Amino acid sequence: MPKKLFVAYGVSLFLIVFGVAYVAFNTRELGGVLVTHYDLVRGVDFLGRRNDFYSILLGLFLLSGFNFLISLELYSRMRFLAYGVAWITILLNIIGLYGIMYLISLNI
């Protein structure tokens, strides 16, 4: 397995760890019900707790792990596709982290 894939999934793991730290530090003072979904047309749709933000990050972690296994399997056959899956995983983690940051900014 080449270093490029390890770097890509290392960055992905770093983004998830950064997200956990961001949620931990920015929601420790917030209690009770938090906004977990906001729509521009209807406003607040869903309410939840702090653990819902961690659930989103857990989903991103599981998706990254699944994509890592797919990249390992694809590397021997189609390297370009393995690299594509790795970098798309980073993009999905950035989008998820951005969404969590936005939702936390609504609650502060």
C-alpha cells in the first residue's frame, strides 16, 4: 500500500479527531435540547442532544473505515479508483465537519 493512501486516510482520521475535539469543547456549556437540523424554508426541523453530533462523527468514521477497506481491495486492480475513493473520503469528512460546525454555531 503506497504512502499516498495512508496520507489520505491519515488526513481523514485527523479531521474526525478534530471534529470530536470541536464538539467536545464547543458544546460542553450547552445543555438540554440542541438544533440538529435547520432548513432555510421551515427553520428548525429536528432537535437533539450532544450525543447526536458524536453520532454523525461516528458515521463518518465508519464510512472512512469502509472506504479504506475498499481502497485496499481496489489498489491491486485499479489504482486510480483507489486514490479516488481515498480523496472523496476526505471531501466527505470536510463536508460533514462543516455541517457540524454550522449546527453548533446555530446553538451558541
